[in-house]
Amino acid sequence: MCPRLSQLSAVIWVRVPYFFSFTDWDNREMGGYVKMQSSIQYGHSLIVLLVAYMLYSCFYDIADYKNEAEVGEALSEAFKTGLLWNSDHGHVLEACKDSLKKLQLDYLDLYLVHFPVAVKHTGVGQTDSPLDKDGVLDIDTTISLETTWHAMEDLVSKGLVRSIGISNYDIFLTRDCLAYSKVKPAVNQIETHPYFQRDCLVKFCQKHGICVTAHTPLGGAAANAEWFGTVSCLDDPVLKALAEKYKKTVAQIVLRWGIQRNTVVIPKTSKFERLKENFEVFDFELAKEDMDKIKAIDRKYRTNQPAKFWGIDLYA
């Protein structure tokens, strides 16, 4: 079992340089419980070895991934994070309680607004993305992001969550959240990787004390290529050359780059051997000239494109 890392305050855990996520949409078909148990055991041994890094295991309860029951059964004392789905913006309290019930928990360490958009409610915890008659995401224009955020703040006052944050917010939405919030967002979880570096957003968040978490730190790799037809940075010749130079995998180079940007990287895998590989990024450091080489390959290229399913580009 993992140490009681859930007692870390927001001030401490925001400074954590690296943690891993172990959530896949298909974990139920892959023996998710067994694999998550293995992750906990491996995470425990690494915490002992890498205590200087304040490493914590972050298991995501993402209602949309439909893995809450498996996650709850597999862990009890890891750092626990949940995300509010789009259709529950008007039912924040009920959605949080539903996740807690499924996870068999009394509280979450961190709860995030998954996307900055409210859609038609389809039932608490249903995680649907309802489309209108034209096949476009049925956005609920009666619920503002400010209203949603104040409901998130209420979760903190009720003791249901310890910290709250945002996800997929750009600079302007983040600025607005800072303006109307009583409880500041602790985290902004965004897509960022060598092909989509988003330096302005990253620096803005860090300037204002918001921890940046990279939810697609490897550019989505095979998953996004299959779902969205996007190109992975893992095939980039510059990154391959650096992997050869440092005797590491391309993925390890990319993760190390993310860590040295002072972002939190959460690579997602269902393979134990890759989970182990993802941890092996603390025994080397990229030289400044190599960080500059990676900076130069930025394409401003988003790989996660939900517009394919929603019929609307929320990032337009």
C-alpha cells in the first residue's frame, strides 16, 4: 500500500515534479484491478527510492473513462483526483458525491473541471456528450463557468475535496477564473508536449501559482493517432537523436523535457513495463542546448481533437 501521501498540503504537492496516471478507457477489459494493484506496488517502491522528488501516485477518477469502480477497489490511500464531466456543470455536488460513492472514498484530494463547457444534463455520472439535431454538441448556455466554479468552491467548504482546479482552459479563461474565484485553481491540466508546447499559457499559469499538468505529455502516441488521426512527436528525428545521445527512449526524453519545464507529466499506460520505463527519468538531465533543440520543434499542433465527436471545435 502507498504511504499516506494524501495528507500533503496543496502547497507541497503543487511542487511535485512528476507523477503518473494509470487510467485507460478499456481497463475493465484488460483486468484493470490487477494492473492497478501492480501500479500501486511499483509506485510504493519508487516512493522509497525517490523520496527527494516528493513523488506521489495520482490515480485519476475520470467519470468519462468509466473506471471508477475499478480504481476505488484498487486503492485506498493514494493521491486521488477526480474530474467534473461537461453534463454535470449544473449538478456539481451530486456529481462529486456520485464519484466518491463509486470510489468508496470520503473525499478527493483534487477535483477538476474537465472541459470549460457545460452541456445538456443527461443524468449524474452518465458522462454523455449529447448532440443536437444537427449533430453538434448540445451546449447549455444557462450555466456559466463562474457558476460552475463557485459550486466547486462549495465542495472545498463542505470537506468533500481538498483542492480544486481546471482543465483545458486557455489563458483568457484562466485569467477569468482567477478574477472571480475565492478559492484559486491549484492546477490547470492541459495538453502540452514538444509539438504543442504552449509556452505562454504554461508561463502564465506558473506566474500565478497554478500548477500545470500535461495530460498528453507524449502527444497522445498511438491512442490519439487511432482516435483522431494525429501525428506523434515520438517519431521526430530530433527527439530520436537525443534518445540515442542519452541512451534513453524517446518517451523518456519527452517526459524529462516536461519535468524540466516545471510541469507535471502524467503519461497514461496499461502496460506495466512502460509504467516502469516512465519512472526512469530521474537519473539524467537534458542540457540547455538540448532543451533549446526541443523548443525549436514546436508545431503548435494539438493532437486531442474532441471536435471529431462533438461536431464543434471548442478551441476555435
